[in-house]
Amino acid sequence: MSDFGLVFVLYRPTAAFLDNLRKAQALCRHVVAVDNSPAADRALHERLRQVDGTTVLFNRNRGGLAGAYNRGAELLLSRGCEVIFLLDQDSEIEASFFDGMLRACASLGTESFLVGPKIHEINLGRCMPAIPPGRRFPRPRRIDDIDDGLFPTLFVISSGSALSAAAYRRLGAFREDYFIEYVDIEYGLRASSRGVPVYMNAAVTMRQTTGHIVRHGRLFTTHHPAWRRYYGARNAVHALGLYRDRWRLHWISGPLALHQAFCVLLFEPDKRRKLAAIATGYLDGLRGRLGAFEDRHPRIAAYCKGPARNGTDAAGRPSAAVGQDAP
């Protein structure tokens, strides 16, 4: 297949995340590292450029995760890349990842596509299902034990996905007013609604963690911070409502918000902040109020981003933990 490139998103990267970047760079000629950290680490950027030969864009979290994807995609398009891969810093890929994904893309026989790998959620110990398109409520298809084939789905997780240049030009940029949550789901629904095929590739598996998941019997919780709960509740209402005439999923956003709140009440610390964020986000979603949380609700956002209690940080992790929990 024609030339491909990779958008690799950084946010306060640790040594392990930089190692993931170097592994990806060894497999891909065109790598754009978009640093979404709040402050520029000039020494790190210079080292990546001079020693590793990586193109580095400092985005300062403009437009959140969506903004990072858009900045990187625009640069790769200008270089003539016809397939754009997206990868978050905590995602690990195997040596055969790009070959397996590109073979699947080529087999589609079309220039416009969005293809994601099979995602194995490490903490849950299972793979995400495909969500086949349908007018009625979709029935998720488990593909944990399937190791070949392309499965139609309404959307794919952004990290690890392959987006053709033709599809990006046809669909446009990722929604920066969403900032982080449902960026990929909205894009997948947009593609599915506009005739761009969306598939999950069972032949390639990527191991991934979604938040700091802890299982509690049949339930689990992500321990996402309060500010991120806001975007999750708000963007679910908005994204699913946008495509209600094509995919009748809009009614799910209410139960999703209630499920979030239920799990927070049962299992998570910092309940008041998280419940306030969920309620505020859900109401903003109903009213179509988008943009950055701190711009829309400065006082509530400041409260939700304040120091967490019960020995955890603002991300709901033990205070000594290090990792990524921001766009």
C-alpha cells in the first residue's frame, strides 16, 4: 500500500511511554509526535528531533486529544501519506502491527476507510466487541476468540486505528469542541453515516488500558477523574443525538450517565466532584453546549479539578502513581 504515517500523542510522557514511541518509530518512516503537555519540555523535544529523528509538534493541549490528532494528520497529509495511524502514548504495538493493518486496509478495495485493531482491555482481560451497524439497537459481537477477518462496526477506538487520507478529506477533522471523550465514537458514527466503511480487524490485536479499571464482579469502574466524567456524560448525549436519524442510539446516553453515577457512588472516591461533573455534562449535552469545561463552567471546573481526597490524585489514582490520564 502507499506511504503511511503515524500520529503519536504525548502527554507528560514517562520513560515507558517514550519507549513506546521509539518502538513505533522503528516500524514507521513518518512519525509525528504531538506533545499535548501543558508546558514544553524543550530538552526532550530537542532530543527527540536530533537523536531519534522524530518530528515534534507542541500543541499545548489545544483542542485536547482531537486537536493533537488534527495537527498530526494535517502534517502527514502535507507529506503525501495516504494512510494515517493514530496512537496514544500508553498503547503498545507489536512488530507486525502496521503490516497486518495495512493488509486489511488493502483488502477493502476502496480508498476511503477507517479500520481499527481488535482491542484487548488488559484490566478486564477481554476484547472490545464490534458494534455492527443496524437501524435497531445494535447487538455487540464478541470477537475475542476470532483471529482473522474484518468485522463491520459503528466505530473503533482511535488509538491504533488506520484512517485513509481520502476518508479524512471526506469526513473532515476530529471535533475539537469534544476535547477528549467520544472523539473517536463521533468520528466513527460520522463515517458510518456518510458511506465510509468502518471495520475492526480481528487479525491484529492491540493491548490497551482504558483508565484505571477495577473489576467488582460483573461491574467495573474506570476511576476517571471528575473533569473527564464531565466530557464523557456531555459528549455521549451530543454525539449519539447527532446521528439519531440514522443510528437510533440517542436514548442510551441517559442510562450511560446513570451507570457512571452508580459506579462512582458504589466504588470510587471523590464522589461529590464526579457526580457534579456528570450532572453538569449531561445537561450541557442536552443543550448542545460544547467546548472546554473550564471555559463553559469556570467555577465548577475548578472544583472538579481540585485535589482529590482519600489518598488519590485528581485522576483517582494513588497519589504516587505516574501515568497518563489527560488528553
